[in-house]
Amino acid sequence: MQATATVPERLEQHQVALYLLAIGAGLGLGLTLTSAAQSMDVAVTPLLAALLYVTFLQVKATDLAASLRDRKFLAVVLSVNFVIVPAVVAALSPLLPADDAIRVGALLVLLCPCVDYVVVFAGLAGGDNQRLLAATPLLLLAQMLIVPVYLTLLLGDGRAAIDPEPFLWAFAILIVVPLALAWVTQAWAARSDVGRRAGDAASTTMVPLMMAVLFTAVGSQIPRIDSRFDDIAGVIPVYVAFLALMTIIGLVVVRGCRLTPTSGTAVVFSGATRNSLVVLPLALALPVGAELAAATVITQTLVELIGMVILVWVFTYAARRR
């Protein structure tokens, strides 16, 4: 007789629907209890740090070292995200609204590859999510170093100077600390049953943590989007165009590089999915127009999650037809 699925297993089975539910709840709260919702933005960063800790808990130090030896996969992922994506963003940037805060928010989010829920969606679509998961620290480190340079080039005349301090702070809080804690937990689990149980328990919180991040991020920013929707609406077609273009370009690249279907799917999702939840604290830390820039970032999240659900369906349908 087949064993009954545990609660964490059920959450994983229905995680996409749960993420959409969390977004819907955040939308409802943000539109009905505006003042209370806006105060939730202080919770986004600690919740995201906890989510990344749980994510990194699944990446052993040996797996990370092995991923760094897979030079072909890493070269393709890095080239797509830091060569092709900036070129696409530069081509789309003239279509962005003229408001400086909106432009900074849109460019910031489009230039940064995702390191969290992309692993979930790539796995659901049949991609090599473990390899992508192991590459996430390198992807985040690279974007923290490279994106400020691209932002300066694309913004041109210096209307919105990019302070490197928020990037360094985010790297410490969102990468260094969670990754170090994850490896400490792994070492504890290897030497102690208590540590192993603690690590297993932490791993079961990924879906609830992702739901909490989406709920608080969307809920806290929706009032700002609602109040300036006429200004922000101009970025929506750009976000849709970026997602469509990067999906098509990603498919062409992985076919040309002759990657396996699972690795190729991971690359396509990495190129198309952006780092909105991680860059949100950076947008909130901008000296001028922070609220509008943050609302622009969250708008990308809403567009992208709908697109991810569609892409998962398309990729799984195509896999069944092969």
C-alpha cells in the first residue's frame, strides 16, 4: 500500500497554486488595508534571508564544488545572464517610461538573474534544478559585482547614481550569512542526530517561506503600485517582451550549445526569470524614488509569476509529446 504523503510533500505538490494564493492574499491585503500592508516591507529581507538559508541547505559544499567544475553549463548560464540579457535589456530600455525611479527599478530587476523560485519552476518544467541550485551562489555573486556597472552604462548621464553599499549589504545578508549557516547546519547534521533532524525540519519550510515572502512583498508594495498605476503600467509590456524574448533566445542558445534537455531547460528558465525578491531591498534602499522603484520591481514579480506558470505548462506539455 502506498504511504500517505506528508504535509511537506503535499505542499511541494501544490506549490505553484499556493504561491498564486499567497500573491492573491497579498493583493487583497494591500488593496483593503493599505497602511497596515505598507508596514510589512520591513519583513521582506529577513524572510528572504530565511528562504535562501533553506535553499542553500540543499546545496552541499561538495555539490557546489562539483557545479563549478561543470564548465560548459556554467559558461552558458553566465553568458546568457550577463552577456545576452544586458543586450536585450539595452534594446528594450528605450521603451521604458521616462521617470527615473521607474527606469532604475525596471533595469535593476531585469539585469539580475533569479536565485530562488527559479529552482522550483525549472524543476517543475523538467529542468535540472539541482545543478541550477548549486550555481545560485555564483549567479548572485556575479550580479552583485556586474549589475552596478551595467546600470551605470544604461542610465548614462548619472541621473540616478548607484551606490554599491546596498549591493554589498545584500550580498552579506542574503548570501554570505545564509550560506554559512547552511553549511554549519550540514556539518552539525553530519555529526549529530539532533542536527540532522533540525536540518530536515528546516528543509520542510521552503514552500511556507516562499509563500510568506510573496505575501509580504506583494502586500507591502501593491498600495504603491495602485496609487501610481498609470505611471508604472508602461513597464508591463516591456516585462512581457523580455520574458518572451529570453525564452526564445534561451531555446536557441541551448540548442546551439547542445545541452541535454534537463540542463537546457534550467538555462532557459535562468535567463527568463529575474531576481525581483532579492533586489527589492536594494530598490527600497535607493536614495531617490525608492517607493516607486520598489513598486516597479514588484510589478515584474506579478508579470513573471503568471509567465512562469505558462512556461511550466508549455515545457511539460512539450516533454510529454517527445
